[in-house]
Amino acid sequence: MQDKSTLEDALALMRDLRARCEWDRAQTHESLRPYLLEESHELDDALRTADTSAMREELGDVLLQVLFHSVLAEEDGAFDAHDVATGLIEKMKRRHPHLYGGGERESWETMKARSRSSLADGLPPGLPALHRAQRLQDRAAGVGFDWPDTEGPALKVEEELAEVREQLDRPLPRDADAATALEGELGDLLFAVVNLCRRANVHAAVALDRANAKFERRFTGMERLARARGTSLAELSMDQLDELWEEVKR
């Protein structure tokens, strides 16, 4: 039975590739950025579909990026992979003071709040808006700015929806100010829905991803049924589309 490879084996391979492969030798931290994003998305897709075979492969691809950047930094004399591991271990022990150090159990957001200069400190500027909303709310909750249960956020969603309806009831056409006001109210509604998700222990981005997948699956089913019946969705009335939608749902 073949011995399993270690992380040290993978690190040694990465150093060898840097020494002997022209493409790997030419890479920089900057040139590798798109690959990290791509591999992260591919891993996320494997996690979403619960494909364990794909998970294994994509985790390897993400690990490659981690090792690649670590070796580049090692060559520059900045740090190496062992420094990365040391930093990770130290951070995880700080996050669990009740397990490593005899401290009290405390939420990570509460601990982080003591070292942040502002609510958004440390959040990546390119973080998707839906994810950013949830992280901002997580951080606010970490210092106690939160509802005790889901009732408050649910009522807030209803309040924001009522304000959106007020904007929608205004006569058309909308001028620039009215359009901006509507956009603002819709943004408040989305933010409130994210907060309801968070308080219900659901990640809004994951919930929306699943809703997207469900809609795509059902709509594709509608297209398939329409083709089987010798027509297309564009040729059907709204009532016929509704009937087809309900048929696919059943």
C-alpha cells in the first residue's frame, strides 16, 4: 500500500516546480491572484453540491495556491509555510481561550471587537455585498447590538417592505430623487432580510445560492416541457407559464 504524502512532500514539490518549471518560476503574488479566486469558487461549488470527489480535488488546488504563495514569500525572505502554520495555530488558540489557556468562553466577534478600529476594519473591499452585510451585522452583534431572537428582525423586514410599497405606490414616471429613494428603501429591505437570516442561523449568501439553484432547476424543467410539447416559453401566455411552473413544482 502506497504511503500517503505529507504536507512537507507537497511543499517540497512546490519548491521543485519553482526551480525547474518555467511557468511556475515566472509567477508572482500578483499574477496568482486570479487563480486563487477561481479555485476558491470551484471549491465552493463542490461544497455546494456535496461532491466529495470534487471537494478533494479542489481542496488540493486551493492548497496549491497556499503553498505557492508561501514559497514565494520564503524566497523573498518574508516568511515561510511554517510561519503560516504557526500563525494559524496561535490564532486558533486565541479564538478558544476556554480550551487553550484556562480562559472564559467568548464569541470570536466579541474578542475581535477589542482590537478593531472600526466596524469594517479588516473586511476585504471586494467582499460581495450580501456577504459583507452579514459580516457587518455579525460584528455589530459581537458588541451586543442585536435582537434577542428572530421576532425583531422579522418585524423589521415587514417595516422595510411597507416603506418599499410606499415608494412603489408613487405615480410614474419617477424622477432621479424618487428612483434614488426607491433604491435606498430596497437596499434597507435586503439588509433587513440578511439580518433575519443571520439571527435564524442561516447564511444569507448560502440561502440565496440555494434559491438560485432551485429557480434554475425549475425554469429549466419548464423549458424542457415546452420543447417536448413543440413550443417555447416565449410563445406562451403568462397564465400558461404559471401552469407550467406549477406542473414542474409538482
